Amino acid sequence: MSHSCIVGGGITGLAAAWDLTQAGFSVTVLEREDSLGGLAASFDAGGYALERFYHHWFTSDTHIIGLIEELGLGERLVSRESRTGMYYANTLFRLSNPLDLLRFTPLPFVDRLRLGLLVPVARSVRDWRRLEGVTARDWLVRTCGENVYRVVWEPLLRGKFGDVADEISAVWLWNKLCLRGGSRAKSGAEVLLYFDGGFGALVDGIRDALVARGVEIRTGDGARALEVRDGAAVAVLAESGRIPCDNVLVTTPLPIAADLLGDHLDEAEAARLRRIRYLANICLVLELRESLSELYWINVNDPSFPFVGVIEHTNFEPVGSYGGRHIVYLSRYLPQNDATYHLSDEEYLAYALGFLRRMFPAFRDDAIIASHVWRADYAQPIVERDYSALVPPMHTSLRNVVVSSMAQIYPEDRGTNYAVRGGREAAALVAELP
Ligand SMILES: Cc1cc2nc3c(=O)[nH]c(=O)nc-3n(C[C@H](O)[C@H](O)[C@H](O)COP(=O)(O)OP(=O)(O)OC[C@H]3O[C@@H](n4cnc5c(N)ncnc54)[C@H](O)[C@@H]3O)c2cc1C
């Protein structure tokens, strides 16, 4: 029986493991952290599992829905309307449906219409390749005008991408608009999906299914290098020792894949693995006695605020799932070398609360039951213009080594749905190796 070693126990690696074991391979999954799930991992908050980083799905996320159903877990999918809004000029605006949009006073009426037309315009784009050479900024100004761009989109792009906001490709935004626009009820309200018990329960469900099929899962065991002979990998050198294998699937972020494979690739191929830039994310998770607002997702459109969003998870998943605690995420994307990323957890909490008090003047510090800070070095690939030319192919020049990561799922943006698709595509490639 052929033995596959999968490096990385995020959703890409787990989905690939499922398909490879079904295809008759023996599989080892190596995960350097103590738990599985990668960016979609959860942690134990006093008996309740919380995602480190807020997660939901769109109704159009058919790849992950398909896998969940295949695993016999379909009954645990829940769908709910979401309530979204925007913080602008010290005020919270509800922006959940078309009517809210028509009442959005910061824009003159004609601009509200132009903003509302953006999703249909995006969905009418037949060939995204025609947007590849255009920045999101230029496309937005052309489509909705300077004013809509300045009030709505510029703060969001800056909030998410900071100094590189002007470099972001129109394809990235086009894709987001199509995705969100396609996940709506007849009323126009956004409908999102979640998993009963959270993403942690799903990861546990996948792990159990893999273990039942004989997959060996090694957590707390990172890959350090590959042993290569005659242009093919013969083993993965892990922290725990040498793991002989017939093929390797690397599902880590590309810079880590480059460190693992670089010595065995020519300069151009190694450089390509290192070419795509990423942003990190620092996420503050608050367990609160009180709710902040009635909104699930608040886009922060105030350039003086360093957060792209305030996500009150318990306005989506009921507060009863967490023993009555209100769960709030404050998300910030930033380069890894930004000083804020290196603040201690206590310093970061103090820094973030300063902004939270400004946004919610009634908020009192004694509403905090507990707080947690999570960091991800590789949270978001920077999707710049002509990104398709940057994406490395899955099959490397090493005969039996495949790389599949969230930076390669273009034109879609990252997401667990595409992690499943990427994992499954990679597994099919591995299964076809001579
Ligand atoms: C703030 C935030 C919010 C998000 N919200 C959503 C959402 O609402 N819905 C959604 O679907 N998606 C969301 N995502 C995206 C989603 O989490 C990712 O697209 C997906 O989880 C990526 O899975 P992956 O397996 O490709 O990569 P990763 O999750 O990055 O997994 C890679 C794994 O490799 C491991 N690894 C690294 N180096 C080594 C090594 N040397 N040896 C062994 N293992 C190694 C890592 O520890 C990690 O577990 C969000 C992401 C972030 C950051």
C-alpha cells in the first residue's frame, strides 16, 4: 500500500487525507501544533469550544457542505440570517438588507443606488481575467464613483490590507462581492451557515472519521525537511524522527513550504514559492457578560480604528451555546513586522479596549469575563494584480511532492470551502502520480 505523508493538519490537509484514505493509500498527517484545524482551529474557553478566529460559511460553499454530508454530519449544519452593519462617523448603521442600504444617510441617495448596484455589476462579470490588471480601487471608483469609494470601500480595503490596499486586485473584490451577494434569502438578507458545536466540533468529526479509517495523525509534530533521492521525496524528517513515504503533500503556507522544499528545487521554483506576500492577523476574543450591539458583523469604516471588523459571534450562534457568555472578536490584519503584532496579550488587550470604549461608550471593563489573543503569521495572501502569474502549480518539480495551500485557490479567496476543494484536488493529483 502506498504511503502518503501530509504536512499540515488544517482543513486542506484533512480533506486530502479523507480522499487519499478512500483511494486506498495509507496516510500520516503531521501537524506541528497540538491540535488540528489550522486557521479554523478552536480552543477551550472554560468548557466551551470557540474558534480562534471567527468563522462561518456562505450558502454557496458547496465543497465543504459536500464533505460534511459525506461524513454523515449534514444534520449539524445550521443556517441563519445574519445582521451586518457599519461603524462610520461615530455611528452604527445597520446594513443587512437592501432597505437598510436605501436608508444609509452618509451617502447621498444616488450614491446609495450606485453602492447597491455593485453586487449585480460584479455578478454580471463573465470573465474575471479581464479584471486581472485592474486594482480594486480603480474598479470601484469607475463602478460606483469616488464618493462611494471614499466612504465605504477605501476604509474597508485599508482596514484589511493596510499599506498595500492600493495594490489589491479587482479580482479579489469581485470574488468577495459575488460570494456574499450569492448567500442571500429572498428578502435580500444575508444567510450564513455554521456547524452545531462550532468549527472545532467539525474538525473533531473529521479527525474521528480519519482515525476510523486508519489514518495516523501526529499532532505536536512539525515537519523540518524532506529527504530527497533522485528527484523524489523518500521521507519526511519530522521533529519526532524520519517518516518514510511514497509521496508528500505539503499544505502549509507557501513560505513554510519553501523552507521545507527549497534546498531541493532550482532557484526560480523556490523563489516562486516565496513570491506571494501574506498579512498576519491578530484577533482578540472577548467573553462578555453583556452584548455590545444587535449586530453580528460590524465593518469598521473609521480610518482611525485599527480593526477591520467587530464580530459579535453570539448575535449569530445563540448565547446559550456558551453558557450565557457573549463572544466578540476584534480582528486586525497587519504585516508580521508591525510592532502591534508583537505586543504582549495584556498590552494588546489594553490597546484594543481603548478603541472599543470609543465605539461603545456604554461598555464597561467589568463586563469582561475573559479575553484571549490569537495570532496567525500567514492569515491572508496579498492578492495583487495579475496574481494568476504568481500562483505556483500544485505539482512541484519533485516527482512525488504536491503543494496545496490557500494562496493557490485563486481566483477564489481563502476560506475553508476552498481548502476542501484544494485538498481534494491535491489528493487527486497524488493518487495519479506514477
Ligand atoms: C481571521 C480569519 C477569519 C476567517 N474566517 C473564515 C470564515 O468565516 N469562513 C471560512 O470558511 N474561512 C475563514 N477563514 C479562512 C480559513 O480559516 C482558511 O482558509 C482555512 O482554514 C485554510 O486551511 P488550510 O489547511 O489551507 O491552511 P491552514 O489552516 O493555515 O493550515 C496549515 C497547517 O499547517 C500547519 N503547519 C505549518 N507548518 C508546519 C510544519 N512544518 N509541519 C507540520 N504542520 C505545519 C499549521 O500549523 C496549520 O495547521 C478565516 C481566516 C482568518 C485568518
